Amino acid sequence: MTKAFVSGCAGPALTADEIRFFRGEAPWGLILFARNVETPDQVRSLTQAFRDAVGRQDAPVLVDQEGGRVQRLKTPHWPKYPPAKLYGDLHKSDPEQALRAAWLGARLIAADLHDVGISVDCLPCLDVRFPDTVDAIGDRAFSADPDVVAKLGQAMVDGALAGGVLPVIKHIPGHGRAQVDSHLELPRVAADKSSLESVDFRPFKALSHVSLGMTAHIVYETIDGTSPGTQSKRVIQDIIRTEIGFDGCLMSDDMSMHALGGGFEERTGKIIEAGCDIVLHCNGDMGEMRDVARTVPELAGDAKRRCDRALNGLQPPRPGFNRREAWDEFRSLTGWQGVHVG
């Protein structure tokens, strides 16, 4: 049995209570945050302990390792990476150089993650940047041009896969127009559907073949004025699945964010009913984790097919990669002076 959720944990090592919970409830995967990360050996022990607890050595372990402000594995043990905007800025003067740099950035991150047993990186952000884009997205967005976003996003997808790590496109169908932080409150976007189609949806449509995607906690008023995308059948079925054409494993953004209201059983039920395959719960609060586990179904049907297909697409890192040479090339392309480790 595997249940349709990804869980967090409280600290750098699993507690006895967490091991019992993971053994009994069998979440599809685990997601790590800075509170769970100390050293490479410690992270390796943690990822292995989770897989031992759920009894699946291919159980995905996820992290948000984008670079810039969103980086859970930090110096001094891991290099610091630039935000996505650097690649977008570089693209203005040299598109070919920018695409190579984006590929290398993702490939280097993947090498870091693969070394410690992390198999899924929640990148790239395919959100298009607008003049009033909330700072919670900000320089995490590549560009204000959806075609540039798509091209750089594809480069990072390819780099991650080459390094033996599955990428996650986010925040589908687009977070760029949000003017408030969904970690704190529920954004509402009033743009008409044709504007959303011509800009916001385009990068996701271009990368609809990617096997993992993450939703946005945003009300798109012209599509569904009541429910945020994560909990909206109209957004998930009509837009994400049909118009965008995404048939990969669709996970919610963190359902403990304040954009979503109600208790955790209610939140979970709405996410699953709307059509998400996987509920993502990140904060490691055991009471909330139990509420989620009590409500989510066992993975089955199309959700299981999509999750299995994603994991089946994970391949070992391609041979011939030299990390130091890659860092030298990355620096020469970007001027980035992030600390090289190892």
C-alpha cells in the first residue's frame, strides 16, 4: 500500500514516532526543508531511514533546491546557486549561453542532490514575471517573456534529468500575477482567460510532457471564482489536464500554507476531489500529518499510473560529468561566484 501524499518530518533524523507513522501510513514520498539538513552524511542517513520505514527503496525524496532564496541545502557543505532571473537576464544578451548555463546549473544541483539520496527537485518555476509579481516569486521567475521561461525551464529540466533527479514544473497554471504571498494569504487573479492562455499558461503547455507538476494556491476568478486552483476541479480538469495537456503526476503546493482554509482533513479532501494525484504536506507537524494520512486515499487508478510513470523515468546520472569542470564553465558563462564544494 502507498498513500497519495508526501510528508515532511520535524528534524534532521526521524523520531521513533515518525518511523512508526511512515511505516504504518506509507506516504508516497518525503520532502526536506532546511530544518532537516545539516551535513551530507546526515542527509544520506535521513533519506535512507525514510525509505527503510516505508519499505520502498525507490520512494521519492523531494526538496526545493532552486538557487537564490529557495535553497534548503546550504553552504558550507553545498554550493550557493543563483536565482532563475540570472538566466533570464543572460538570455537577453546571449540566448545560447543562457540555455547552457541553465542546463549546467540544474545539472550541478542534481549532482549535489543525487549524492545524498534526494531524487526529486521542485524546480523549475515556470511562473511568468509581471511588474507587480509578489516577492515570494520575484527573482525565482526566469523572465517576463513566456517563451524565454519555457526555453530556460526546459534546459533546467534536461539538466536535472541528466543528473539522475526528477524535476517538478511549478506553479501550474501560473503564479506570476499573484500580488500577495500564498504562504500568508490567498491570492486572487482577475485576468481574463484569454490573457492567462496567451501568457501564464504558455510555459506549462510547452513543458506539459514533464512527469511531475505542482499546483498554485491562487483563485483564478474568470475560471473559478470560489476555489483556489489546488482545490478547483475547473482549474485542474479544464485547464491543467485539458487545455495545458499535462498528464503527469500533479501534486499540490504545500497544503499547510495559509492560502488554504479549513481543517487539514477538509483541505486534504478538497485537494483530492479536485483532481490532484498527491497531497503535499510539508511542516512536519505530527497532528496535521495524521489528519492528512487519515483522509488521503491509497494511490490507485490514473493517479498511480502517473506517479509510477514519473518514477520509471528516473535514470542514473549520465556518465562523463566532471563537477569541477562544470563549475568552471558555469562561472565563465554567468560570472557567478558561488562557493564550489567537492
